Amino acid sequence: MNLKQISPYTWELPKTGDMNAPGIIYADEELLAPLKKEETLTQIANVARLPGIVKASMAMPDFHWGYGFPIGGVAAFDADSGIISPGGVGYDINCGVRLAVTHIEADDVLPKLGELAAALYRNIPTGVGSKGDVKISYSEEKKVMVQGSRWAVKKGFGDESDLLHTEDGGCMPDADPDAVGKRAMERGLNQLGTLGSGNHFLEVGVVDTIYDEVTARAFGLFENQVTVMLHTGSRGFGYQICDDYLAFMTKHMNDLPVQLPDRQLVCAMIQSERGKRYLSAMACAANYAWANRQIIMSRARDTIMSVLSVSPGNLGMTLLYDVCHNIAKKEKHLVDGREKTLYVHRKGATRAFPPGHPDVCESYRSVGQPILIPGDMGTASYVLAGTQKAMDETFGSTCHGAGRAMSRKAAKKAGKGRSIHTELEKKGILVRWTGRSTMAEEMPEAYKDVSRVVDVAHNAGISKKIAKLRPMAVIKG
């Protein structure tokens, strides 16, 4: 497939054959090189063949091969003539990132960093199939599905101010527990307040560099400040919902107005009963994920206060923002000068809404929506802000992380015989983990250079660099 460069950081995959739109890729030469050797280009083209796609099939700078849709993929579909696709949302529905800021500085934590890492690991369940101690009944689980973060706040995990700094207030509308299957309900009963495995983590970090003083001040960031970042999602509950609807939609593939180029792109028309039902179930999983992150961050705050023997006022730990990815959102966007209602799929991509947008919380409306870009456990993470150019070009979207450079199998092979945690400790980063293969699968080399990914997003204008964070202690599944 031939790519056409249309700006220093933007490439077009021209519309050919039965593509309904072109592909647009945000990258520099180095990030683009592996794309030409893998199936991701084919996936970008395949998404462009789906009914009702608007403008382009897009790939953010952290793109890599995924299930049906590429990870880092953004695609918007017309609300009347388009489709909704579980593969375009992903298995871990509303996998997202939450960042809290504090009043304390690195020197306040370093003497007790080892003790703090151990306590966080002890107090927050991690790993495959991990179970939490937040016990709920089926009727209470349905409340979680409908209320999201608000349910957790009502139960004493955090406070009302957290909801103001959470995307959508931590609650997606139109959630319907009746659209969720029995197996998903079973899996969701005992996983609230658990981190999970793979690339999910809780990280105690420090603000290393400020790039934009005005916006950093609006976000409550300052150099040498201790931060707490969390990355997790809807756990087995969301996974099961995705799995159930992939199977359900596959049975009805012949009802679609087109023949799909890839079975993994199985979908339903947005206005069909199947499409509406999936959207209701997806909203349930999104709300479960927000409640999960709300509980974990509250537990982390209590743990930090206990280990450091500080009061809530002295710690001053507050939520900067919670962003979600792996989601499809009903949004209004300008297309060819006309406002249209679209369903924007962001799979491994996140919102990047600009200053002045009504969906940006009032605290940050003058500077734009906070964007949280975690790196791997051995490199930096970044805080960015949304831009008008993102709104104009990418439906207000940007990258969500570094993006994998190696498969988990390849990473385990490359890490064989190495002591990854010792290598990290030599860099001053403490790691606590559960899974035997986690360290190799998640080692820094398994990911793209997050700084390069962020620089592409910044230089392309689809988000703006505000601050860089570096890790001090990481809890992994």
C-alpha cells in the first residue's frame, strides 16, 4: 500500500477500491517504518470500508495491530447510516487513565518509598483473575453499571469533586443492565477495586518537567510534585461483554449491507436493535470501569496517608482528571461545515477536546481537556491538553500511550534470563508485580518511545505538551 505524505507528521492512505474514505496516519519516519511491515495498514484500510464512516479511518502515533481495528485507531460513523463495532471499542471497555496530584514533593516520599510500594501492592489486588474485597450483590452490581463513579463515591470512595474531574462525570448514559449477559454479571461481582494484569498499573511518580506554565498551573502541577497515576479498566466484566457481543453479531453478519473484509470487524448498524443493545451493554462496562478506578485511587490515597503519617490536608491528594479509551461516544462534530451526530470509536485513543468546549469541565475549560499519556514502567509519562486542531482533524482525539513495539511473546523471548526489576531499580524505580511473565512482557523495550509518540502528537497539533512525569514506584499485575 502506498502512503502519501501530506504534512511533516501526517500521512494519507489513499481511498481505493471499496474504501469509503481514506486512511490518515499520524507519525514521523521512525514510527512509520514498522507500520509498512505489519498488518496495521490493512486494518486501517479495512475500517475505511465499513458503512457510514465519516472523513477517514485514522491511526494515532501509538498505532499497532489489534483485533479488527488497529490499536490507536479512531473512526467516526454517521448516527443514521453507520455501524457500531465491538472490535472498534476493544475487549477492555473503558480501559482508562486517572491522575491524582498532591501537595508533597519527592523528598517527602523517598525515605519510605520501599515501604509505600509494598503497602500499595498489599492493599490493591493485582494479577489475572484477582478478586477485591468490595462485596456486592447482583442488584448492587446493576447500580454500579448505571451510576459508575457516583456509586463508588456514595460508598465512601473519594468525594463529589472527583466526579467533576472525570470524563462524562464518570457515568455514561443509556446503560441498561438487561443488555448484559449472566456470565459477565458473574465475573463482575468480585472484581471491583482490582487492578488486573498486563499493562495495567498504579504508579507513584514525580513531575520532572513543565512545558507550559499557565496550563500546568491550571492543572495544579508543579516541578518535583508527587503524583499518582492509575491505568485499568472494566476487568473481566467488560471483556465478557465484548466477547458475548462479538459472538452475537457474528451470527447475524449476513444481515449487514456489505460483506466484511475481516470477520474481526463484525458489527451492527447503530440504529438496529443489536446495535442499540451493544451500546447499552458497553455503557454498563464503561461505568463499571469508572467505579473501579474510583475505588482503587481512594485506596491508594488512604495507603499513602497511612505510610507517610500525613493528614488529608497535608497530603492534598486530588484528582487532576480521568480519561477513557476503548470506547464509542455519541458526539456532535462539524463535517464539511455542517454539524452531524456521530459515534466516535476510540480504540487505544483518547479525547483531546479544546479550550472552550462545553464537555471540558469548568476548571479546565480555559486551557483545554487534560490528556494523560502513560509510558512504560521504565520511562516517562506525559500530561497534555486538547487543541482546536484535534477537534478539526481527528474528532477531538489523540494517542493514549506509547503503543507496543513487540508482541508479548517476543518480549518474553527478549527478556529471557534478564532481571528486569533489578535493571529498573538501578534507575531508581521500584516495581512490585504479580504475574511470573509480567516483567518481561511489560519491559521498556516492548513499547515504542513514548517521548517520540508524544512529540508527534504535539508537533502535529492534535494535543499540546504540558508536563513530563517520571516514575518512582510501580505496582503491576
